[in-house]
Amino acid sequence: MIPASLLLIGFLILFYNYFWKRRELPPGPLPLPIFGNIREIKNNPPGYDAYRNWRDIYGPVFTYWIGEKPLVAIADYNTMKETLIDDGDSYINRDFFNDFMIILRNNTFGLTSFEGEEWVEQRKFAIKTFHRLGMGKNVMQEKMFIELSRMFEDMDEEIKVTGSNDMNVAPFIETCVASIIYSILFDYQITRERKSDYMKMKTIVYEYTGLFGHWAVQMIMAKPYLFKDLPFFKDYMQKIHKAYWKMSEHVEMMAADAIKNYKMDMDSEANDYVTAFMRQHDATEEKKGYNLGNLNSILVDFYIAGQDTTINSIMWGIIYLMYEPEVIGKMQKEMDDKLGDEEFVGIDDKIKLPYTTAVTHELQRMANVMPQNIARRTTKDVVIGGYKIKEGTTIMPLMSAVLFFPDHLKFDPTRFLSPDEKSVIKVDELIPFSCGRRMCLGAEMAKMEIFLIVANLFRHYDVCFF
Ligand code: HEM
């Protein structure tokens, strides 16, 4: 017979897990003790189907649990607008699994995890610096044309050397995107001679971002002090730690020259992020967070964010496009009909190329590269979708669920076109960069890269499956 005390303990655990800890949160799937809802996410990798299924059952606002951590998900555009956009200040803080990040990054934070005045200052500085470095202007486009030109030369060379058109375009696109971010951060280009060094770093970035999506790492993130030293989990903790510090050492090495030389030629504008930051470091005497520890963390954030998401969007987009030869044909015809014989398609050509522009929108919608967003934390008590939510609650804006438009598996650029297909229309639900005050800081750069790379690639080559 089971002793009454054991029955009581069992009852208390169940009561706590299934009722007490969930009593002030919106409804959602039943969490297992300790593991939460990780099983459903693990069984539906990378998680889209689990989120959509929960939205269908519980509505657009629901709670799911990563380990013992509850996340209040917002999974439709209207609720995101009412909250993140119309009441932005209440959702401005991050819940970046702080205990985990403190362990992983040794107490340093980057732009994705800063809060308060430090975040306001550093985000303002980053936006200003990107603009000074040419974001949204011809200067940035010129930088991108140089990289595109290098990419096409390298592709042509490979075709010549191998005598075959059968090639994998992925490494060329990866290097092109990476070289753009290296040039902005460090004024450094990945030339042919430097490519093999970059390829080694690239595998570390992929390993790091891949590990973040793994259920074991999610469990550690939720309760690092409980899991990080347990057998099995310890391996994952060590792997992610090692990958992070390799990237950190790499950006430190890349930044070293600019840190040594930033005082030279003070009359000219900074040509890279590190120089701009170091000059600000002198001007503010390190106040407002302009210190070397923060610089390293900010660079690692840009280094990861500036490569992985953009490369994945373009690569997934190209894969989807290759199943749509008619779309490719229509896009290429539009470019042939509307453009002259300039070497490259530019950002100003977008106005003449509504179909091609709509293809890049649809490509980002389909690629849907972030199943989970970076979590926020409420700064005060709020009401979301009719549920009272306390200050300090973790919020997960699930834009991946919003990007599942009706008939979502159909690659259909006309979703973003007027009925006569002569102009691009704004569709609020297209939010691959999320929304509100913490929306992606590199959105303009990423959109420019995606348009320039995709349009120019298909203008120069017929990309298809072999
Ligand atoms: C297709 C490419 C990209 C996608 C889909 C993407 C998506 C996102 C998303 C969803 C967020 C979180 C927003 C939120 O909290 O709600 C974010 C944040 C961020 N992204 Fe991107 N991103 C991309 C490219 C870039 C690039 C190229 C950069 C910079 C070089 C960048 C820098 C950042 C930074 C610094 C943040 C943190 C902003 C903050 O917390 O204030 N991203 N991105």
C-alpha cells in the first residue's frame, strides 16, 4: 500500500503543477513538472506546429512552459499591435533568460539583452552609427555591390575551373552576407584568400544558433543552476559555452586593429562600428556603457544576428523559389522588361519591379526563420487579450505564427501586390522582424541585402535543381 504521506506529496505536486502555478496566467497546454511543454516542441521541431496548434485550441494569447518558466505567447497581429506597438513601453524589457546569459556571457550583455537607460543609449547609438555608415543610402548599396561583384566572380571562376554549372550556391551567398557585416563592423572584407578562415568561423556560428534551438539547451536556459551540471545537459552547456567564447575571441581579434588605431585621422568619419564606438568611449569617458566589455558583447550580437537570420532567409527563399519556375520566369521577365543594361539591380529599381519586390516579401514570409522570438518582460501590470498579466511576466511575441497566412504553404507573391499587380501593397502581418520598440535593429540592412542578393542572383543566373 502507498503510505498516506506519499499520496499527499503526490497530490500537492500535482495541485501545484496543474493548478497553483498556472492560476494567474492565460490558459494553455498542461505542463509536465520540471519539463513544461518542451516535449510538444521537441516532437514538432522547430516548434511552429506546436504553436499553431495551441493558438487553435486556446486562442491568440496562451501560456506555454519551457521547463518551469511560463511564457505568455501572443500569436496574432491584432493583439501584437494593441500591446507591443500601441503600448510599447510596457513591453520594452527583455527576458533573455538572464541567469543563463549571466553564466554564458560572464555577466556581459549585448544589444539584444540590455535594458533601461543602457539599452536606450546603445540602441540610439547603433541606429545613428548604421546611418552614418551608409544604411539605407547609396554608400551601403555600393558596399553590397562590391560584395555581389566578388560573389559573381567567384561563382564564374568555379564554373570555369570545374567545367560544370552544377554547384552549390550556399557558400557563395554565406560569404557575401558575412563580408557585408564584417565590412560594417570591422572594415574588413572576406576576399578569396580569407575565405577558408571565414568558413571555420561560420561553422561555429551555425553550431551556436543550432544549439539554442535544441530542447536540452532550452531546459538549461529555463533553470541553469538546476540543469547545467547534470549528466547529458552538461555536454550541451559546455558546447554552447565553447561556441560563444570562440565567437567572442574572434570578434575581439577582428576589432583589435580598429581599437589600436581609432585615434588616427580623427578629422575623418569613422569607417566602421568599432572605430565609431571607441570615439564615443573617449567622448563619454566610458559612461553610458561605452566600455570594452560591452563592445565585445554588442559585436557578438551583430555578428550572429547579421549573418544567421539573413543567410537562412535567403537560402530558404531560394529553395522555395526553385520549386516555382513560373515565379522565377516572371521575376526575370520583369527585370528584363523594366531595366536597362546596368551591371546591378539597385534599391531604387524596386519601384519599377513590384513583382520582384513582392517575391522577396513572400520569400521572407515562407522562410519564417525564427520559430520563437527573443522574449520580452512586462514593465507594469497589463491586460493582454482580456487576461490580466502581472508586471515582470515573460512575453513571447510569436511572429512565426502570424506569418502563417491563409494557405500558408503556397508561395504566392501576389499576396503583396495590388489587384493590377502594378504596385506593392503594405500587409501589416508581414512581421519577420517583429514589431514594437525592440523590433529588429538591422531590419533595413537585412531587407536591402535580401532584395539585392535575390534580384541580382536571378538576373545573372538561372538557379535551379540539378
Ligand atoms: C532576415 C534577417 C533578420 C531577421 C528575420 C531578424 C529578426 C529579428 C527579430 C525577430 C528580433 C527580435 C525583435 C523582438 O524583440 O521582438 C531581432 C532583434 C535584433 N536584431 Fe535582427 N533580424 C535580422 C537581421 C538582423 C541584422 C542584419 C542585424 C544587424 C546587423 C540585426 C540585429 C538585431 C539586433 C541588434 C536585435 C536586438 C534589438 C533590441 O533588442 O533592441 N538583425 N531581429
